[in-house]
Amino acid sequence: MKLPAPFIELPIRFDAAAMAAEIAALGEAGWMPHPQALPGNSMLPLIAVNGDPANEAFAGRMLPTPHLQHCPYVTQVLANLGATLGRTRLMRLAGQAEVTRHVDQGYYWAERVRVHVPVVTQPTVRFECGDAAVNMAAGECWIFDTWRQHRVLNDAGQARIHLVVDTVGGGAFWDLVARGRPTPRRQEQDWRPVLVGPQAGETTALPTESFNVPAVMSPWEMDTHFRLLFADAKQHPQLARVAGFTQRFVRNWQGLWARYGESAEGHPHYRQALGQYIEAVREPSAGIELGNGLTWFSAMGTLIAKASVSAEGQPMAQSESYGPSDRA
């Protein structure tokens, strides 16, 4: 999600040692290689489709995995975010390893914030986003602008482990964000994060996603994503022409939506309109770049085209459908 600042620290802290103890008790069996096989990167799924740790899909009911069911305090941490939770994982970065520079450009992250709670870390671990860089200390809670180029460097000998949550948020969550500190940090003497420690015997039901990837993207959502792409586009002589093609396409999509909605009957018509639009903008959009370094056409493809209408009646669900973006 595009944010007004590279990093925002939320006014809430957690007991990293208590979290680390629960995670250590899980052992190594649940840790999996990163789905993109990034060197030194591994993960342990905590919330996944149908609670299946092996399911890397984005579409479907998100439920706690058996790993999370053995972590009562980590569950309390998630509950205290005040958010509807999507895919959630522990992400481990080995010593002397990195998460290479990238942008989270896929559809799933367009309207989702990525929350980081460091569990095990060192002062030299460096998280870069745009022109800013921070060291996220153990127990802190951060969000960052995934639409900007970002990377993580761990030049220490020990591994870094973060709790990483993808979420659309919720009322209480965005209240936390409103009280957060953007980076560069504001100097506010009365800014004091609230420490939320373990509560013995407390059981928590987590609010999780059930509806996350549409069968057909609504014209209003599509228009929102196109506004982001054009607002972030650099000046180019063909930009107005591409905008004209886009306006006609969205209006055509709206007419189809009013007739068919998400029904399977309309899918061939949506696909035909989409195919015609892609061919119309492919050549004139060549050379149009975004402020985050992506090309306009490739970003449109991963953010809008690939998620605009389901394939064979099923929502696009596999991580590879959205491009190589799920790293930090």
C-alpha cells in the first residue's frame, strides 16, 4: 500500500522475548524455504488459506495454522493490532543475507498494509524504503510504504526474525496509525508507545479475511488502481493517449458490470474488453515509468489486468500470478 511516509512506527510495543520463546518452542520443522527461493530467507506460516501452512494462495478464507495455535502470546499480539488479518508469517533472514530491492506491486498488496513486529534482531539490521532507512528494534511495531522500492540488509551473524502481517486494517488499526510516528521521526515528548505484554489464560478469536480476491474487479476499484498508476507516472508524450484509452476501457467495464456483475456469464465479455485494452495500450505505454522505478505497463498488468477477471471461474490465487513481490 502507498503511504504518506516511508515508515510509520505505531504507538504499541510487545514483549519480544516472550514471542521469541514461543517461536523457539515450535522448533525447525515448520520453517519453509521462501517461495521465491531467496538465499538466506525462510518463513513459517501463521495465517494461511484454510489454515494450511503449505497453501501460498491469496484467495480464500484465512485461518490460523497449527503453528499459531501453539503461540498464545503471538495470537494476542495479532489481536491487539485491531485489524482484519490476511496472510501472516514469521519471516527469517539469515546472518549476512539480504532481501533484495523490490516493490510489492501485486494486487493483494494494493490495499493491504504490511505490519512488521521484530522478534529477534540486531542493531545493525537495516531496513531501507525509498530514501529512508531504519533499524526496527525488537518488540516495536511498524508499517511501511510497500509501493516504494525497499530492501533489508542483515550484516550481523545472527538471523533476524520478524512477525509479518498483511492486512486491510480496520477502525482500531487506523486509529493506531493516526497516532504513529512517521520516519524521519517527529520529535514528540508525549509520544509513548503502550506495552502490551502476555495475558495468562486469555484466549483470543482473531478476525481474519474471508473475501480478498474478486471474481471480477468492480469498475470503482479498477478506477482507484488506475488513479494510483497515473498519479505516480512520470511525464511522457504518450501519457495522455494512454489515459484516453484507459478512460474508455473503465467506462466499458462499468457497462459490463451493470449488466453482468460477477456472474460467469459475463466473464468472456470482460476478458474480451481486457484483451482489447491491453493491445491498445501496449505500444503507447512503452517507456512510461513510475516514480518507484516500475514500468507503467508491467505495474498495470500485475495490479489490474491479472486480477480483473477470474481464470476459468476461479479467482486468481497463486502467488506467482502476481509477480515477484512478497519478500520483506
